[in-house]
Amino acid sequence: MGKSKLKPKELHFLKSKGDFDIAAICCEANIILRSQRVTKRELLQYIGDAVETPESTSTNKRFKTLARYLQPKKVIYTDNFKSDAVYGDVCLHKPLGYAIYGAEGIEPGAIEQMENAMSLPITLAGALMADAHEGYGLPIGGVLATTGNVVIPYAVGVDIACRMCMSVFPIKPEILSTKSEMLSQILLRTTIFGVGSKNKNHLDTSLFDRKEWSATKVIKQFRDLAYSQLGTSGGGNHFVEWGELRITEFDPLLGIEPGNYLALLSHSGSRGFGSEIALHYSKLAMSKVKLPGKTRHLAWLDLNSQVGQEYWLAMNLAGDYASANHNEIHAKVARELNEHPLKMIENHHNFAWAETLSDGRKAIVHRKGATPAHPNSLGIIPGSMVHPAFIVKGKGNANFLSSASHGAGRRLSRSKAMQSFTQSDLKFVLDKWGVKLIGGGLDEVPMAYKDIETVMGYQSDLVEVLAKFFPKIVRMANPERKHRWE
């Protein structure tokens, strides 16, 4: 087998034919040599013919996977760009228009990032939520629909499938004051917080029986990390909190009678596993698609390629893992409480979905810090450690790509918040709202966030509010475990 291996130097003749990815051609060619009855000489002949006369070789099914690499890299211009993903250097076009609410409260950097995203030749439509603020590539609160054959890892986000989950219990909320210490101790016993935190006591590990954990080298590499972090939460704005859920009218979708209930709300994602997946494939995307300047993080992967399929598989697995992570936490809390929830509600807000737009076009819809709000879908939009969260029902507003905000949105960066407020300021606002904080830090001080009532007011066309949740006992990472310093 070693004698038949194709080496890059044997493809140097391609340099005079155009800008080809010789390493990728070599890799794919050697896969064919190992798996099919074809000689290296025949393969070199095919490569030469394909470059000189591509029309004469396009129907050769044996080399179908190789053919896509035998097109020289080229710049994409908007006047000839169709819908196929093309790797190489990319030119932007004039930004497409997009829907936006609350623009006066959104920082200029986030607006600029959204306009950059709307300038991509693969973009079909977009929307910017009222809680938007600057991120990497696509702003937090950005929704981007691209052609159905590409996905942008950084438009999904580093914390893949960061999500909300709520358990509603058939218990009167008065327990929040009469048994505050008991509820606090339950959180301390059942939750583990902080960057790099791990858990040895699992209730349900059935997710790890799935064959997807052996599907790719990257997934296999980080499987043990995922297993060790099941049932844990990260730093930053991740939390698990007790509070009072108030329902004023019955809605069949929610299915809970009007009244006030004890509820548990959590916010976290796919932990280190999702982060490693995101960073690995973001780097690959940026190596394949060369975007200018500030847009470089918007590089995409072709979903018709092996690497694109690998990312899509890993992203969806990270989504299921994030859900299992929340369910593990909620199950432990319910066991300690010795009560089964009336209902559990959950939703992603960092993810990509294959959807059909209102005009019939197939698209990949990226929601980076945005809540899916399809017709009659349930979602949760949190406020801050003292301000209410909202259970909402989507209205399917096509102009906003059936999306809504994923929270209040930051008004101040973490560093600015820590510079602007003191522990006394934090204590004052906690006392004012009657909230007990376990862990947490000044970077998450409520004043660092926009007013959630204002944000919700902007999106009455996007969602209907079914219930409000008021936090009372909040568990977050201790300050020394909140961040990964790099």
C-alpha cells in the first residue's frame, strides 16, 4: 500500500494550472487508492484530464468525491455567485436589508457585525434581536439564514446549544421563604459550577450509548470530557435558580392551570465538549474560506463535504448532550425535593437548523443568542439574577425568521461592569428584589444588563407571554471558577 501512496510533489504540475488545494487532493486521492481497484497511474491520469477538460470527467462516479477539489480556488463575486459553497478567497457585496427591533439600544459594533454577515454571498436573510450585543463573527442576538448547503460554526457560537430549561413543580411558592435554607442546600448538593468542573455522580448516562460518539475522530477525542462534565454548569452567565412562576391564564400549549408555582430554571450549554467542537471546526472553516478583515470569523463549511457533515453531526450531538446535561441537573433536584415536575420546558438558543423560509427557499438558519419562535412553540427568555424570565409562545414572524431574543442582553461588558460597580451595589439590588445569590460576581451584576421589560416590549409581534418567573435563590459559579483565562 505504501508504494501506491500519492505524494504532494507528484501534483506539482497543478501549480501551473491554477490555485489548487494540493494537500486536500492528495488526502482524497489516497482514500480512493486504499478503497478502490485503481492504480496511482490511473488516478494521476484522471487528475490531469479533469483539470484540462473537466467536462469529460464529470460523470466518472468512481472519482466523484475527488472532483470537487479539482476546481481551482477563486474569488466569489456577487454577480456570478449562485448557491454552491466555494472555498477560497471571498468578496463581499452590499449588505442585504434585515429586520431589527430596539436599534437605539444596540451597540454600534453589533450593528456592524450584522451588516457584515448580511454582506456574505451565501446570506439569504437575517434579523437582529433587541438584546443584541457584540460577539465573534455574528453578534449575540443575530439570526442568519444562509443557503442550505453551508453552515457557519461561529454563527452557531462557541457554546453550542446553550439553552434554557425549566421544571414547574406542584408546590406553592411560599416554600421559597419558609424553607429557603433547604432549597439553597439542594442547589449546593446537586449543582457543580465553573470552567473545567467535572461530575462523578451521574443519574442517567444512556446518551453515551449512542453510536455517534464513535462517528468521527474529533468526537471520540472529546467523548470522555463530555462524560465527565455531564450534570455540570459553566461560568459566566450560567445559573440554576429557584423562583416563583406566575400563570394568569390557561393556555393549552403550556397546559398548566393558572396560579403560582415553585419552579427551577437553568441556563447552560454543551460545556467543554461543545467548545472544543466549535473551536476545531471554526479554525477549519477559516482555513478554507478567506474572508476579509473583521468578517473572517464568518467562514463557512460546505455541508456537502466530509468536514461539513462532521460538524453538523457533532453540533447535533452537542445539542442532545446539552439537553441531557440540564435533565441530569433537574432530575437530581427533583429527587432531593421528592417531587415530580408538572412540566418541563426547554429550548436551544445557540444552534443551526435546516428550515424552509417563507418564500420557499431552503436555508440553514443560525440563531446565535436567539430563541426559536415558530408558531405555537414554547421558549424561555430570562432577564437577570433579579429580573423576571418569561415563558413565551412563538408567533412565527417571518420577517424575524421565527425568532426572538434570548434574554435582556448585556448593556456593559464584563470588564466594564466590574469597573463600574461594587459588592455593595450588588448587595443593594439583591436586597431590593429579595434574591439570595450563591456564588456569582460583579460581572453579572443586574445593572450590566438591559431592561428585560423594554426588550420584551419590542417583541410583542414575535412572541406571546404565557407566564413570568421571578428568581429568588440563584446559584452561579464562584468568581474564581467563572472564566478560562487564555
